[in-house]
Amino acid sequence: MVIRTVITIVFIIVCVALSALVLLQEGKTQGLGAISGAAETYWGKNKGRSMEGMLVTLTRVLSIAFILLAVVLNLTLF
């Protein structure tokens, strides 16, 4: 029973963190900059090393943790 409580608390923390990360990310629309080629800037090419790239990676990790914790909590119903 203690393990279930700990997993539930971790699950709630992951849920709140995932929600915050999704809200922090910028939209994927590039507007008229995509037509003229202005999207190919230094920041556009190096997104993986920027803060935005880190947010995307962290979102992926927390999404996987969310799914795994949800499955574990569902399997331990009783």
C-alpha cells in the first residue's frame, strides 16, 4: 500500500510538470517566415541545443513516464 501511495505522488508530480512543460513550449507555426526562407536561421538549425530543444526532450521523457506510471497504477488496483 505504501508503494502505491508513493507511485501516486510521483504520478501527480509528473502530471503537473508535463502540463507546465507543454504550456512553456512555443507553437509550431512559422507564419510567413517559412515562405521566404527566414525560418532557416541559426536558431532554427540548432534547436536541439537550445532551451526549446531541451523542453521538447523533457516533454518526451515525462510523457513516457506518465504512460508507464498510469499502466503501473492501473495494474495495481487492489
